[in-house]
Amino acid sequence: MKVVVIGGGTGTSTILRGLKRVTKDITAIICTTDDGGGSGILREDYGMIPPGDFRNCLLALSNSRKEFEDLLNYRYKSGTYSGQSFGNLFIAAISDMYHGFESAIDYMAEFLNITGKIYPVTLEPSNLEAILTNGTKVFGETSIREEMKRTKAKIENLRLSPHAPQAFSKATLEIEDADFIFLGPGSLYSSTIANLLVDGVAEAIYNTKAKVIYIANAFSELGESEHLSLSHHVLEIEKYSKEGLIDYVFATRNEYLQEITPEELKERLVLTFDKDREILKDLDIEIIEGDFVDMVDGRLRHNGEKIGNIVKDLK
């Protein structure tokens, strides 16, 4: 079973940790528009692809010693590098030594003895640019999220600036050869849709023989997808890609979410209502509801092993 996971950030790395127990044939394709935190600083200073999401996914697929994970996740507590992770600096150094980000990720994959492969969605620099429902144009992933939090406006239109970069050829080849493609979980716009805006990605997904699965978020994200319904998430994905792109939606059961979620967080749950089921049926998308998340250290995290075991039985 060959699975391609398209995303970035915590959601993708969480899925990968469990999925590697189900199949060894995994490819993670990771978004490159992150401009915040330590990754954003390295991107600005060195003109490199932001390394943070790649570090997380490499560690999720790692079969190396736990000490290496602790080391690469270590964040400096003071001084010039305060808040920066050692792993990000390590990837930046290797990228410089071996003259390219692709070589750095290959080196890290071998160093950590990972299951599967990891590729950037593109090797070309790009940034997110949004027009919000209040008419404001905002540039950059972090600024978009902050402006949406501040004004409560939603995204009217999203694009990559200065233009849509070309997809990395190795990434599209993996898409073309997949049995299953996972979109999500993760930030709707800055992770899932940002990947689909790269030239050649949506087309490759649409034309593949693979079954395409959207793994629905358990929570709406503050400053990005607040109060958006499950079906709205799906409609937004197809708006920025192609209608008919998605075959299945995996959504966590309402009763299970309500049971395991602390009371103060329940208003942020993305629940599945009859209206969502009707809309997905009209789109010829099959919805599969199950107990796809676990409570881990006070946070809801998707269980890639559970999802992978169900996917194996899909036709």
C-alpha cells in the first residue's frame, strides 16, 4: 500500500508516526510557505526553504535513537538563538554544506533511518497572499493568520506570490504512483490548500488512480478556519483545486469528540451534521466516521495507525 501524505506542520507529523506502523511505503510532501518562528528567521536570513515542518516529519518517520529526536527538537533558551531549534540549524548547515535543501533532507533521512521519503512540494520560493472578506490584502502566512484573528475576517481569495511555483518533479511522480493520497489533517489554508496552489500538484492528484482522502480536522483553527463547517472545509479545498478531487472524508464521530474533549474547547470542535453529509453525498464523496483521534498530553491528535488500518480495506 503506497500512501502519499500532503500537508505540513503538526497534523502531518502526527499522522506519519502512526501510519509507518501500517505501511513502509510512505511519501510525505510538505508545504514550503511557513514564515513564522525559527523557520521564518532562517528562511529570511538564508533564503532557504523553511525547515521546521520537515524536521517534525523526519522525526515522525525516524527509526533512530530517542536521544536524536530530543536533540533535534531542543530549543535554545537564551541568546541570539533563543527559541530556535537545534534541528532547524542543523538542516540549515547541511543545506549550506551540500548546496541545496533537497540534499539536506536526503542526508537527514539517511541519518535518522526514516521509513519512506520526504519531499518539499516545490523548490522555488513563494509566499501566501490573501484577500480577506473585509477587502484587506495580506502577504505572508503569519500575517494572514494574525489579521484574521484581529478582524475576524475570512479568506475571500488565496494565491501564491509572486506566482505559483512549479511542483517538485519527484513529488508529482510520487503522487502519480500512489494508491492513496491523504490531504490533512492540518491548517486548512496554510497547509492543505497552500500545497494545492503549487503548479502541477492539483492536476497530478486529480489525474492519479489513487483514492484521495481528506482527513478532517477535529478542531477549527483560530485565525484560519474558525466556525467553518466540515463541508465548508471540503468545498474550500475543491475551490482551490478541482471539483471531484476528493473521494473520501474521514471524520471523527461527534459522540466520541464530545466525550473526550474538555468542556472549554468544545465550541471549537468541527462536528459532522446532517447538512454536511448531504453536501458530501451531492459531491459524490463518501464520509467515513470513526474514532480517529486520541487525547495526548491534553491535545487531540489524529491516530495514523487507526486511519491506515481502515484505509487498507478501501476499494
